[in-house]
Amino acid sequence: MAPKPDDSASALAALGIEGVLSHMPGGFFVYRADADEGLIYANEACCRIFGCDDLSAFKRLTGFTFPGMVHPDDIVRVEDSIARQIAADQFDMDYVEYRIVRSDGAVRWIEDYGHYVETKAGPLFYVFINDGTEKHERHRKELASVSAELAEAHVREAEHRSMLRGALSQAEAANVAKNAFLSNMSHDIRTPLNAVVGYAELIRAHLDEAERVRAYTDRVLDASHQLLDVVNETLEISRMEAGHVQLVMAECSLSSAVEQVRRDFAETAERRGIALEADVSGIVHDRVEADVVRLTHLLSQLVDNAVKYSPPRTTVRIVASEEPGSAGGFSTFRLTVADEGIGMDTAFTDRMCLPFERENNTTASGVQGTGLGLTIVRSILDLMQGDLSAESTPGAGSVFTVTLTLRVTHAEDAGEAFGRRERTGEVRRILLVEDNELNSEIACCLLEDAGYTVEVAENGQVAVERLSRADPSAFDLVLMDIQMPVMDGYAAARAIRALPDPLRSTVPIIAVSANAFSEDRKRSLESGMDAHLAKPLDIHRLERLIATVIG
């Protein structure tokens, strides 16, 4: 038979420690480990923790039972935890945390260290408690902080993975585009190169058959021009993507630029049986400030496409017009290239300016090209802040329209803005400055066949010395290479312009160089040259340029 509660209290009193327990700083209580878990002792600190002034108030608040001390939402968890700890180890203090509700209604967290013992008075729990609210709140904040850091780290990791997936996707797309480009490039380089090599072999095998040699020679020239187009377009788009292209603005004639493009493609169009027309009657202000090289380049790309994709007995038209109402020294111009060719599907026009894109590859269309022409046009227009639109019907042709806003100038001279010298007359005697023997031999043959007398200087320094010693009227024109040993073309041009004899220092100089970009042309003019012509040497373009420079 279990002793009565009073007997238990008497037993504690007999120990002589009740006074010590009553005044200890932490809470201490003892309760029976039976069904009702009634308290048999609680010290003063226990009352203070619960916000009670005395033991009577504490008894009213808790019913003087252990379950009455614990927050109702925590009692099941606490009882289960204590039972597990007792079952696991009867010789260590059990530890549990739970909430209580003070007499003022405040909720606090308690740290509970208890132990189960068997006594003569029956099984008991003796328990030490203290208020752990601040510690619990500190731990909660620390956990919240760690949780927030983990969440942030998770977000960063997710973003990083997303970026990696995006980068991988872009890399895969770029790799697909690169492989398609390399495949097209391999085909489009090898095809004309095969023609050059093959027809050269045929020419050598049929030297005594003039008509066949002439036909084979024309095909070699066509193939070499195709090969040059591939190289030029690839280099151009590479420079643009690297951000190495800048506009070189200067005064120029818009109608002259259109006419130059027409002349450049007239022979090709005629061979294909295509009529090439230009109409500049809609231009009111012909003199504008623009990068004339880039302007003719983008127009050439459009005309080249139009001629390539047009069948015989059709017409390609270049139309330049000006919108009414120019203001503030600027005017808006439209350059339209219209053909009657194979046209494009509407779906393709949305991606026609993407790099390496062609509606059909070379094999399917029978037209050589890398698919970079319209990409170059779009890149140039981005630099010029212009716009490109296209209307096309499969089988009926395409119309490409470039819209540009340019500053209008008012110079009377409608010729190109070359550094023209005070020298006129027929050009017959040419000083060719060229360090490469093969290039020199080809140029000499072309020039001599055209009726010129040619003398060669192997670098810029030799050219300056020869001009200094020769008769002032010994040469009518200097064709100047740029990249040469000893003295390059820029330095040679400056040295010639610095010669004391005005007849020698004013000799016309045209750069003939593999440096073919706008910046190269600008540098040639700044060094004192009159014009810039890109290699390979085209005798027809050279003669038109000479006529422009000499006037």
C-alpha cells in the first residue's frame, strides 16, 4: 500500500533539506510517477517561474499536478519523451523542453532536468527547471538565420544550375550553329577551290584550244570571286562580333555610292542575263555624311543576293529615295533592292539575319554562300542605327528596304571625297610599290595589258628614293601596297607628301592593299593617299578609281 502524500512530505522534512530546496535559485519540484502525477513539493523558485506570489497561487494555477504545469499542446510530446528516456537509461538525468503558461498569460519555455526514482513512498520524479525562453529564442533566431542562409544558398544553387543549364543550352546551340557553319564553309570553300584547280588543269591540257581556254578561264574567275566572297564575309562577321568595327564618317555622294554598286555588279548581272537598273531620281539631298564604305558594302550584299537568286531574263532594281520633310540638318533615305527571283518563305524572313542561316543550303539551292550576307547587313545597320525590312513571295521575288537617317551636307562637288590633287591628264606611267613577287608579277601583267608603263619598287623606302631622284614628271600615279618591310605604305605616302618639289609631292597615290576595312581606308587617306582599293587587283575598278582621282 502506497504511503499518503502527507507521509511523503514528512519524509522530506525528516531529511532536513527542505529549507535548502526552498531557497535554491532554480525551480525544483517532486511529483508522483503514478496515474495522476500529483505534485508533492514545489519550491519558491518554481512559483516565481510561473508568476505566482506563493504556493497557494501556484496550486490554483496548475492544480498541483505535473500535467497542469505543461502547456496543453506539449504534454503528450513531453510524456512520450520522458518515457523513452527512462526506458533507455535509468541512471542519467532526463532532459526535455516544453512551454508553460504563466499566471499573467505569458508563454515561456522551460528546460526540464528530471530523474525517476523508486522510494519507500513510491515511484517519484524529482525535477530541476529553469526559464530557458531567452536561450530558446536565441536558438530559434540562430536556426532561422541558418535556415535563411540555407534557403538563400539553395536559391543561389538553383540560379547557378539554371545559368549552367542556360549556358549549356547556348553552348549546344552555338555548337550546332558552328558545325552547320563549318559544314557550309567546307563545302563553299572547297567547291570554288575545286573549280579553280580543276579548270587550271584543263587550261594546261588544252592550251592550243583558244575557245575552251577562254571558257575555262571565265569559270576560274567566277570560282575565285566566290572564294573571295566567302573569305571576306567570314572575316567581316568575325570582326563585327568581336566589336572591332567602327564607322568612319565622311562627306559622300549617295547617288555615286548607288552607281558604284551598280557598276560593280553590272558585268556579273550581264553574264547571268539579268538586267541591273538604278534609280536615284528620288534623292533631294545627294551630299550626306556617312561611312561610304559600309554603305556600299551593305548595298552590295543586297544586290549580290538579288543577282545570285534571280533567273535569266529578269530585272534587279536599285532605287534610292528621300522622305519629304528633312529637319535639323538630317533626312531619312530609303535604299530598295527589288528582284524577280526565287523569293523566300514567310517563316524564313523572321530568321534571315541570323548568322549562317540560308533557306536552302548550297546543295539544295545551287547558290554559293555562307549565309552571312544579311547578318553583315543587319550588323552594319545596327552601327548606323538604320532599319531593314523585307517583303518576299516564293517564286515571285523579294524586296529589301534599308531605311537610314543621315546628316545632309551642302558641298557642290558630287564626286567622292578623295584627297584629290591639283594634277590632271592621262595616266600612263605607274610606279608600283609591292614587296611580294607573285603579286607584283600579276599586277604588272594586268597593268601592261591595259596599256600602262609600269616600274616596280620593292618597298616604301625604295619608292621614296626613286621619286626623289627621277624626273618630276616620270610617274603619273603611284600604286602603294601597305604592309611592306623596311618602310610600309603609310610611312612612304607621308614621306612622298613631304618632298620639297611640289610636282613630286603631289603625285596621285592609290593604296592597293589586302587591308580592306573602313578603318584601313581612313588611315590611307590620313597618311596622304588619294584613294584606297582592296586586293585582289581588279583592273576595271582601278581604272574607274583613277578616273575619279585624276578627274
